[in-house]
Amino acid sequence: MVKTTKKPAKPIRIAHIHVWDKNNKGDLGIVLAVQEQLRSAWPNSQIIDFPVEVLKKYDARQLVRLNSADLIVMGGGGIFYSYFLPFDKKMLAELKSPLAIYGAGYIREVGARPLSLAARHSLLVLIKKARWVGVRENYTKKFLVRYGANPGKIKVIGDPALCLSEARPPARARAKKLSNKNSNNQNSFKLGLNLNYSGWLGFGKWRADILAAYRETAEYFQKNYQAQIFYLKHHPGEDKIYPALKIKNLQVIDYAPHQQKGFYAGLDLVIGMMLHSCVMAVGAGTPEINVAYDLRNRNFARFIDCPELVVELPELANGRLLKRAKEVVKKQIAYRRKFAVVHHRVSNRLSQFLKDIKLK
């Protein structure tokens, strides 16, 4: 009998269409998380990166590259956004490889106009083209269904970045960052803050209220908890705004996404505006409060069944941020337990979604 050697499985080629902003820690964290999860589902996969903009204009050369893949994965993150829309209908029509939308979300900032008719119609074409559709929260599904998408086709699976793997910051950097110049207590309360100063045009209108509310909250925890205060940097643009907080001994944390999330795990509370400062916090099991500058902030809080963890911009002048922070700290053990359940639920949904993708 002649022995036959089984040939190794042919690598699966996956075209991954995603936001390309490597300066935005949230966007980069999403990409890293999605690709971790794709490699877990298909260990022998080869992933080719494409920017979301590849679908905005017909490009025959790029179309050939996309169609050479065994699978096209689009997402996650806020790709249903006026900046990226409308998609080119001819480009969508000529996609031949099976398409999966994975953990995608709708973005509409405070003060922004609704999507144009052309943008909405191109989204419906995209949803119809895709074989599998998974969105990150319920509002995105409702938004798509409102304009005509098939509700039975769309699954709510959660934000892939919530399940990004964590890494500890370098020991030397960690020791430096966690040292408080005015305290020898390494077990003191640790509060993390984040602002959105990466292109949201409405910040100027709310600037004074935002800075005052953050400062009031930080000073309360410094006075009553001997707290260490960390600025959780997610975008280079924030270098222009966090000094205006004027918080004594403010320490800036700026690690790669895996390490940034690992740092979050050691905090007692995160107050964030950038959505993924809050997504990372929940994924790390750390209580968080979401200052809502966008629909997605509210919708994430609803998705994790904690709508009370949102503070609206008009509420900042009334001391609501500090009040909410005091409430959350009193219940931090319960929130940690709840976030562990959320992490487990999202991890299972993401995994099952990928298992349901059957390739020939």
C-alpha cells in the first residue's frame, strides 16, 4: 500500500476593509481585534488590508484584488458614517467574493446632519450585497431597518474591540506611570479621563462645560480618595486639549491598544468621550462613564444594559458628571461583575457569527 501525504490546507485569503486611521487608538484597536478574531476562526488565513474608501469610487484594479479573496470582511467600527458615504454602487455590484459585515456601527455626532438619501441608499445596497451582516449594537440595526434593510438578515453581535486581547504595559513604564509624586500609596484610587478632540466640530460649543466638569470630578477624587489621575490618550489631537484641564499631577497614558486596554484593567473608574475609551474599559472590566457627544455613545450604554452610564452634554453644567461618578464608585463591584457577563456574551456572539460563515 502506498502511503499518501495529506496536503496542508490552502491558506484562506481574507480581504479586510476597515478604517485606516492608525493615529486613532480606537480605530486601530478595532482592526487588531477583528484580525485576532479572524485568525482564531481561520488559523491559516492570509489577511489583506483595504481602507473603507476603497468602496467610495469605482476602481477596476482594486476590484480585481478584492475578488481574488476567498472572503471579504468589512468592519468593525463606525463605517456607516457620512465621511465614508455614499459607496459606489457599481463597485458594490461587481464584488464577487462573499461579503461579511462584522461589528459595524452607525455614527452621527451631536449637531451633525442626517445621512443623505444617496448615502442611505448605498448602505441598503451594501446590506443586500452582504451574505452575513453583524452590527455592533441595536440602534445600528434599527437605523438600517428603518430605511428598508431586511431585519432577519442583521444580527447584533457587539463591538469586536471589546474583546481585544490585553497586554501589560512595560514594567519600567508601568512603575513610572503608576507612581504618584505626592503619595506613597500604590493602592490609591485611580481615575482615567479621556476627551474627544480628534475632529468633532461641536467641541468648541461645549468646551467650557466639558473641561469644568472633568476638573471638578478629578479634584473631588484627589481630595477625598487621594486619587491618581491619568489622561488616557487615544489620538494625537488630544495633546492640544488635555493641558487645558489644569488637573494637578495629571499623568498621560499613551500605549499601543493591547497595552492601553491592559492599563485600563488597573483603573477604578474611566470617564471617556471617545467611544472606544469606554469600550476598552468595559472589555477590561473597569467601571466607566460615557460623556455622549454622539449617538453611538448612548447606544453602546444601552447595548451593555447600563443606560445610566451616559452623561449628556447639557447635563455637565449641572454637576451631573461628578454625581454620576460618585454613584458608580459605590457600585463598582456590581459593574465589574456585569461587565464580565457582557464580555462573555459579546465574545460568544462574535465567535458564533464567524462560525456561521461557511466557505466552499
